[in-house]
Amino acid sequence: MRVDGRQADALRPVTIERGVAKFAEGSCLIKIGDTHMLVTATVEDRVPPFMKNSGSGWLTAEYTMLARSGRQRNNRDPSKPNGRSMEISRLIGRAMRTAVNLESMGERTITLDCDAIQADGGTRCAAITAAYVATHDAMEWMIRQRMIKEILMDEPIAAVSVGIVRGTEVLDLNYDEDSTASTDMNVVMTESGKFIEVQGTAEARPFDAKTLGTMLKIAKKGIDELIVEQRRVLGI
């Protein structure tokens, strides 16, 4: 039993709400325990210079934490780029680009703005899970605008954290668990079980293949549950 009463392979309570930002082409608010992420999707009729005349679209992401989303205030100084935010932004963009058929989107860009309203661990994973819903909503908007003919994603994707806390493999770490974990890992997967990205680090001592297998198994269980909720909210 964990500090919040969960079993080792249990997610925190999850709610997903779509269409929460009135003016965005797509949006999603996800709450996983005390981690709350807002993701908005913006569609623009342009692509970056390196994509011009390619006929293909582009998708990018920006991640940030609001000033008091966490236990300490985050500096708003735009002259000092936050390396962590940049790394997470790239992760979200990479993950979502694997899920989208960009070649069929035309020369358009989807920008995902991922804002941590409240951070209690797992914000990057929550952002990816919400980004799928926001992107799906944006594509429904694009269909209504006759930009595309169908949803340009083959299957849902989601992400979850796993780790080793006090010698036990656990799913969906909160901040207290994450800060004391001997191993911390983020897993991004498709509904069919294909890996998009695995980020894992032994913080205290190395882990073996058996332990890795256990962590990936409980990550798949958590991702399956998140995708069920994505599908329920989207009605697909």
C-alpha cells in the first residue's frame, strides 16, 4: 500500500474533459490525482520554413508550468529559457508526430500548448495523454472546415510514469514518490502496445531486465486504462 492508499499498479483518479477552451480549435483538461494539465491545439495555415513546398503538415508542442503550479514558484523570466520545459516540449512534439499522418494534413501546423495548472508528478505524461484528445478535437474542427476528410491518427496514444519506490515497482508516481524513487521511467505507447518513447533512469542503483519487464507491464496496464477514458470522452 502506498502513501495515498493505492495499490502498486493503480493509477490516481483520472478525469478528462474536452472542449474546455472556447477559442481553441481543440482543447483538453486532464486531472490525474493532483496533477492538472490544460492542453490547447491551434491550427494554422502555414508550416515552418523547412517544411514549405513539401505538401506535408507539421505538429509542435510547447510545455510550461504556471508560476504556482508546484510547491515553489516558477520564474516567469522569458530571458532565461527553462531547459526542462524545452526538453518536455520536444518529447510531446515527437510523441504526437508519430501518431499523426502529417503527409495528409496539407501545409498546416498544429501547435499544442501544454500548461501545468497544478503539478504533483507526471505532468509530461499527463500532457501527452491530453494532447491526443486535443489533437483529435482539432482534427474534427479541420474536417468541419473541409481542410481534411478524416481524422489523421490511426490509434490513440497515452503516457504514464512508472518507477521503483522502496523496492517496489509502482505505477503513476506522485511528486513525493517521484522525488524518492530509486528508478524513474516515463513510457509512451499506442493502444496496440507499440512503444513510442521510453525514458528511464536509475537514480540510486541499477535495475535488471526482469524489473524493467515488470515496469513496462504495469505501464501498459495504466496506458490501457487511460486510453479507455480517452475513447469514452471522445465517443470513439
